[in-house]
Amino acid sequence: MRETEMEASSSAGNSLSRREFAILSMAAVAVGSSTAADAAQVVVQRPVEITTPDGTCDAVVVSQQGSGPWPAIILYPDAMGLRPVKVDMAARLAAEGYTVLVINPFYRVRKAPVFPATFSFANPDDRAQVMKMIGELDHAVVTRDALALISFLDAQPDVDRKKPMGAVGFCMGGAMTIWAAAARPERVAAAVSFHGGRLVTDDPNSPHRLIAGTKAAYHIGIAADDDAEEPDAKLALKQAFDAAGRPATMEVYPGTRHGWTVPDSTAHEPVQAARAWTAMVATFKEALV
């Protein structure tokens, strides 16, 4: 987890009150995408509460109106958690023909919005708080959540249980996609990570060490500045993908900074974000059939 993404997102992502957040999450919205047909699609958002072994996870489900069901995708947010921009991203993905669940990964602490409008990464106390929260989301915790999230989705009428699921994650959420694929390898067939943190560590449950136990296809999108700091991470990932025989695409997106795919980040880079979106959708279109 890099400080730049959290700092860039903190002011833009936490200016809504809880009431405003709830209203936004419950609204039905028209979502534009890469084609005129996609732009005409209308999706419906509904807030949900999911029982897990550790409590109740608040989340938002987004799917198209009309005939379904559709393959399911779990969207794991970055360190600023469940907020309007992540619901918007889930809605855009749902318009591609999926039922998307975007979660509050910090539900053990409080419901979304997790961070107050006064949150500042420049404040040492705020920074320490969020880093502690991130540190508690280890492999065991994320795996317990993934099992509950997958079971929840399989019980939803707008989820096609005959087709496999996918997962996409940003920053800290990148590792969670691989952990989800390892938790239910027979169910999760695609995992996408953008500017993911903790993908390659010395821990026995490091995501790159668990790839062999998955059956997923992958796209790993790496920020240029992340790659400059950890140039060997992509090599370890490639070795893991090759050894496991898993289909994977991986790219260091040129000129990007950590957080470039997220619209409320000052690191957002629209041209490369559009390329990343296309790669993500292509991964899901090929695998979730």
C-alpha cells in the first residue's frame, strides 16, 4: 500500500455524509461505457448486508435491469474503501453484463463511509489508523470473507451460478483477488489486479505463492512508479504464472503512478485507465463463460 494513493483519494472520497452515501448507493443510474449500446444500459444498485464469520459486511450489488442472470464479479476497493466512486466503477462494470458486488473491506471497524470528511493522510494519527486496519486484512481474514461473499452471490437471483465468477481489486484489493481465487478455485475463474500491493512478499501465503492452487486467468496492471520501487515483483509473478500454467497478461502501464485507474485519485491517468479497463473486460469476457 503506497501513501500516494491514499493521500490522493482521501479528500475526494469522504466528503459525503452517511445519508448521502446511502441515497447514492440506492439510486438507479444510467451508466456510460465504451460503446453507445453500453451507454444506453441501465443498472440497478442495492445496498446489502452479508453475514460473515466475523460480523456483517455492508456492500452494494449492481446489476443490469431486464433479463438476467449474469456472471458475478467481486470488486475489492483500495485503502479508502467503499465509497461513491467505487460504486460508480462497479456500475460501469455491471453494464458490461455482470452482477458486481463492491464491498466495505473495513466492516469490522465500521460501516461505510469508513473515514470521516476530516480524514487526512498527512495526519499521523489518521495514517496510523488506516495502516493498522490494512494490516489486519491478512490472508486468513480475506479468505473467510471471500468464502462468505461467494456464497452470498450464489444465492442472488441476478447471479448466473452456471458461469464462473471473477474478482477485481485495486491497491490492497489486488492481493485479495488472488486470495479469493485460491479460496474457491472451482468458482473463481478470473482475477484482475491494478496497482496491487502485497502481491509478492515473504509470507507463506503471499498471493504469488498461491497461484498454483488456483484455476483462474489473470491480468496484472502495474503502475510505473510501483515497478520502479519493486522491479522484481513482476518477475516473481511471471515465474508463478508460468510454473502453474495459468493464463496471465501483465503490463507495467507507462507513465503511471500508483492509483492511476481510480477517478478520485490525483494519480488518475485517463488514457492509461481506459487501456486498463479494456484489458480487465477482455479478461472477464474470455474467462467468465
